[in-house]
Amino acid sequence: MDRCPVCRARCRDQPVCHRCKAELAPLLLIEVSAERSARRALHELAAGDIVAAARAAARACSLHNTPFFESLRTFIDSLES
């Protein structure tokens, strides 16, 4: 997370925003979960399980839709067709 969603201050990957004191820990955990899902998608893809890879990539996008996660999902989806 680059910026606090409440006050837009730059984040320092701390569980509380240094400016507005918003609780950021749950959001940071969601980002970590999305990254794990993307890594799982890559592992499943390497193992040849495209269906599981697509499921993991879709989960990553649903948790935290970044350009990389979206590209990964699009690429895996193109392999399914």
C-alpha cells in the first residue's frame, strides 16, 4: 500500500498511519494474502495445473487488483481457451 486510504499520507508499511492513526493492519494482511495467491498461481502454472492457477490468480485480483495480478490472470485465462 503506497498511501493511507483515509488521509492519503505515504505509508511506511506500519500497522497504523503515522498521520491520521487509521488502522492499516487488516489492509496490509489482505495485500499479503493477494501476493500469496499470485505466487500460488505461478506455482500451479509451473506444475501444469491451469485451472488451479486461474483460480489462484482470480483470488489475487479479487483481493488486490494490481496491474501485475490482472496481467497474470489474463495470461492464465488465455491458456484455458
